[in-house]
Amino acid sequence: MAAMITVYGIANCDTVKKARTWLAERGLEVAFHDFKKQGVPADLLPTWLAAFGRDKLVNRAGTTWRKLSDATKAGVVDDASATALMLAETSVIKRPVVRWADGHWTLGFGAHTFEEGARVALK
């Protein structure tokens, strides 16, 4: 049995919707982990931070970030403080986070990046 692709994100996020549609159109089997319903998988945050870095994983351009107090924003200074924020404010995580069938991770949606990940899944 082929390893499955897992998409982590929020169901009503436009970028997550685009990613899920792209994968479905190619007939790829995908598991979806909804941060709002299932929570952020705290055990995976260290992996994501190592793969992407907190400056990419914490979406500082999004609405959730902009609504945070200046003190909260200024408090994100290391991986521990970024982790605490991501667990408290799930919408601050850039989406989607994708674990591909070969075990590698990507962040966000881009057709080129997804083509690379799908190539392994379609083998």
C-alpha cells in the first residue's frame, strides 16, 4: 500500500481549498487534518519548525497575526514562543502544511511544488 499524503490546515482556508482540489483532480489519496476540529499536532511542530523555520511557519502576513497585540507579536522570539502561539492561535500557521507520500514536507500551495510531491505519490 502506498503511503498517504496528509494535508494539515483549516477547511475554509482558500489556499487549503486550492491544494485539496489540485490533489483531488489528480486522483491522489489524501488525509486531511483540520486544525479547527482536530487541533494542531503539537508533536509535529518541532518537525515543521526544523523544516521551514518559524519565520515561514508563522504567517505574519495573515489576518490572525495582524489582530494580535503588539506585545504578543513581539513575544515571538524563538521556537518555544512560536510553538506556544501556534498552539493558542491555530490560524497563525501558514497553510497548508503537507506531508507527502515519501515523507518530505512542504508549506503553502504552489503547482510546481505539488507536481514534485505528486510525482512520488503517483509511482
